[in-house]
Amino acid sequence: MPLGFESISHGAVAFGFFNIESDMLLLEHYFFFAADFCRWISAMAEKEEAPLLESRGPVFDIPVREDIGDLMGAIHGFHFSGFIGELYKMYPFPENQEDFKQNPEGDKTRQEVEALIKGYSVEKDIPVFMDAEKEEAVFGEYRFTRPVFHALLDYVWRGGYPRWRDEVRPDYVMNMKETVEGHSRGLFAGIRFP
């Protein structure tokens, strides 16, 4: 489930997983796969130390709120609007609360999820910056302090809320952890994954 994270640019913003059978993340109106996000982070961490690290990340942008859908309505099974509603028709919320765990094999649904979101979104590349001097991470229009950036990475590491099923993490998450901890400098300095 997405959680609220405090941004420098927009106040509290939603970030996180929103369906346990997909590895897709959202950042307000940007949607992207966790495997891609982890690769962006790893690639930035591996770059030579510089005050400003720059890249671009592919996202599916759904700028119209109604096209995103009603997450709580979809979870509770009474309102299936927009992209999120259609996704919950394919992969409904589990009947038993104890089954509410992020699937570490959620990347296997990528082809279906990608085909679905293309009907609601515009594909674009957003700038991704790590600015060591300002101590800011930037994803498109959203800017975060170092501590909040670390919290975003920790969220993905943990599998968000409800956490990874059986505490098993996908390889791309494990690779991100190892890369970030092995290149702990600049905006990545001091981060440790429990």
C-alpha cells in the first residue's frame, strides 16, 4: 500500500506498491516498475562520485486523477474505476488478511500490467537526479531530502506495507541493496538496509 512521504516540492506525496501481485510502484501520478526503479538507483550509486548525478527514468504518467482510479474502493471491492480498478479486477485483494503480502514474483505480471496501463497513461522519461550538494533526490517534478530518499529506498527494501511475503525479496531488490551499500557516498552515504 502506498504511504505518504514528505517532499520538498509538493508536501506529502504518495509512494509505493498498490497491488500485491504486481511490482509496479506509484509516485503520485507516475507509475513505474520496481525492477526499473531499483536499476535506476543502482546505476546512480555506481557512477563516479560527482556533485550531481543525472539520469532519466521511463514512467507511465496518468495525469488525470479519475484515470488513476480509487485504490481504497478497489481494495474493498466496490469501486473499480480507472487503471487501479481494472488491475484489481485482474488481481483482487486477498480474502484473508494474512495473505496480504507483497509477492516477490510480482514482476511476472509485468506484461499484463504494462498492457493495461498503456490504455490510461502517457509513456515518458523523467529526469532522475541525485544532488549531493543540495542533499536532494529528484524524480521528475518531485524533490526529496536525503532522509526521505533513504526512506523511499527502505520502503522498497521492506516490500512496503504489507512487506514482502515470507521476507523473500526479488533479485533486483537484493542487487540494489548490495550496490547502494557498496557505493555509500554522496546522497547514498549512511544508508543501511535492515
